[in-house]
Amino acid sequence: MKTTIVAISAFLLSIIASQSQTLKVGVNFANLSITNDGDIDEAKILTSFQVGFSGDLKIAPFLSFQPGILFTGKGSKTQSGETTDATYYRATSNPYYVEIPANFVFKTPTGPIKFFAGAGPYIAVGVAGKNKVEGKFLGTSFSSEKAIEWSNDDPSTFDYEEGSGYGILKRFDYGFNGLAGIETTNIVLSFNYGLGLAKLQSGRNSSADDKNKHRVLSLTLGIKL
């Protein structure tokens, strides 16, 4: 599957190179769903970033196809108690993915400033990240930090998860994007919401953690090249 992701990335880069390109940088406000209905805890948002490229292939005067490739941070943080308490606990999971969005975008057809909105699917592969834990227990401090351990699950095998285990994060993520914003001749400003559909915690026989999926709100600035 890693080979497939690389091949898809190379294909998308060739598409982007053959059309108008936009360099994108942005800030992510990431969280995880905490219920099976997809609700999130707004008080535990993790701030991260993204950087990458997108293309703009005009299909009609008002419609464009925008494939892209991004390096993007996701994750969440949790905390129990306050740092001034004798006992408290704080955990931060900050995974990074190479993400491939494929959005269809509607634009206002005329004017120096265009408004746009669109949606589309994405796939992503986890490549790096860290888990950090810190806190105090009855006044005694503790902390640890280690690299995220990924499974090598092939998402095409629905009844088996390769490399599964407790404390391991599934490597592959997928879901849908919704975006809206404005663009000028040189600049693109957009909001994006990523709705993850993939279960994140490893363990093929467990349904208790199906509720944990990525949720990412992003604000990005694009510069047309």
C-alpha cells in the first residue's frame, strides 16, 4: 500500500505540474471524535500546521478540480486536573501525514475577487509524530515522550489488520474535505474542514474505539505560482 500511495502522489504531482499551481501553508486546529456520533471535545484542540501544493484544473467556467499533496499535522490533547494540583495528567498525540485531497470546487465566474466552495475525498498515510505524556502523582512529577508507532495495515484487507497492537496508531487515514474561501489573481485564502472516517486505534476485533476519528479545521494561505 505504501507503494500505491507513492505512485498516486507522483501521479498527482504530474497533474499539478501541468496546470496552475498554488503553494499552501496553514494552521490546523485538530481534535478527535469522542462519541460514535462524531462529537468532539472543543476544549482539547491541538494546534498544528500544514504545507503543500494544489492544482487547479478548470472543468467549466464555474467548476474546477483541485488535486493536491500536503504534509499535515493532526491529533489531539487530553488533560485531567490542573498543573497546580498535586495530581494531574496531560497527554498529547501529534501525528503527521502525507495527505492527498481531491476536491471539486465551485467558483464565482467573474470579478477580481472570486468566492469559492467545494468538497471532495482525501487519503493519507502517517509518516511521523510523537506522543507526549506529563503530569504529577501526589506531587511527584513524571513525563515521557516517544515516537508514534504505526501499524502497516493495508486498508484493502477489510478482515485483517497487519501489525496491529495496543498503543499502535493505524497508518492510513481517509475521509472527506469541505472548503470555502476567496481568491484573487495571486492569493487564495480558505477554510477547510477534514472529516476523518478511518478508525485510528489499532486492533481489528475492537469496536469500542470506533468513535476515535480525525477532525481538523484549517485556515490556509495560498500563493499562486
